[in-house]
Amino acid sequence: MTHPRRERVFEGSDDTRTWLPYEFRHKPDDLTRAPTWVPPHRPRLDW
């Protein structure tokens, strides 16, 4: 795990001028936040 992780950023726009990134609810970004899944449900498409 020494290589940097490449990530794609998905963006959307309502007016084709202001582009905002989509926030994925279950993405493990903040290390101080508890996991957002409840067993036995494990969302995998959102990662």
C-alpha cells in the first residue's frame, strides 16, 4: 500500500457552467468517522 491511490471524480451540473463533484456516502475518506454501513448490508457500488 505504498503507491498513491488514483480516484475518479464524478461531477454533475444543472446549468452546464457550475460543476460540482458527487459525494459518495459510503466512501472511506475521513478516518475519524465511523463506518456508514449496518450489517448485513454492505454497499459496494458506492466505494
